[in-house]
Amino acid sequence: MLIRLLAVFGLILTACGQDNSLDVPEETAAAAPPAPAMPVHERRPSPAGAMAYIISPADGDTVTSPVRVLFGLKGAGVVPAGIEREGAGHHHLLIDAAVPDLDSPVPSDTNHRHFGGGQTEVEIELAPGTHTLQLLLGDEMHVPHDPPILSEQITIQVR
């Protein structure tokens, strides 16, 4: 009786133009492992009182390109990307950009420069005009600390 009901139901579905079959063979569907979960990287705690700051140029300066930017850091250490060390990380320079999502790695593009070698200064080419600069320390995976070690944003004029 059950087989007849299933057959009738199948005919009704076919007559309605619906095909509820899967194109995946049963063996393949049964053997496919579940998709792995994406690993979650928890934000590392920042040392109490740690702060990043831009030594040079100063807020409001008028400069020429290339612009030499000196990074300052107090109460935390600088280590290259990929090196896990408590209370340490590497700099990211935000150029004309808002602070990125603090729970994710800092993006890497024209506006988000990574200094994964542990650099503490850079010369950057900037077009004439007004620009903002800000430092953000990231851990070995480029994820900001908690709370973030973030400099004040400065504004400069490039001639």
C-alpha cells in the first residue's frame, strides 16, 4: 500500500512539472564530509595603558611627498607578523580610512598598509591635498588587540 501511495505521489509531482530528485549519487552524498567550521581568532588583550602614536608628521603639518611617517608605541612591544607574543604586535597605517572591523584582520590595501616586518617608519607617496593618518597595532594574525591600540587620527596637507 505504501509503495502505491509513493508511486501515485511521484506521478502527481511529475505531472505538476516538479522534479524533486537530486543529481548527486547516494554514495557521493553519504561520503561527503561536513564543511569545516571557520576558525575564530580571539582578540588578544592589550597591555594596560598601551598606546600608539604618530611621532612625525604632526597633526596639521604641511609636507611634501614622499611623506616620512614615524610610528610611536608605548607600553607594548613590536614583533613581526606571525610571531605570537603577549603584549606585542605590528603596526598598520590607516590612510584616509575609518577604523576597520576590530574583530577581523586589518584589510591590506592602499588605505590599510601593513608593516608585518616590525617596521616603525615608512616613506609613502601621497597625492597633493588633505590626508588623514592613524596607527593600529595588530597581533600575529593582523587582528587588533582588545581594547585596540590605536593612535589619534592626524590630518596633514601634502603640497
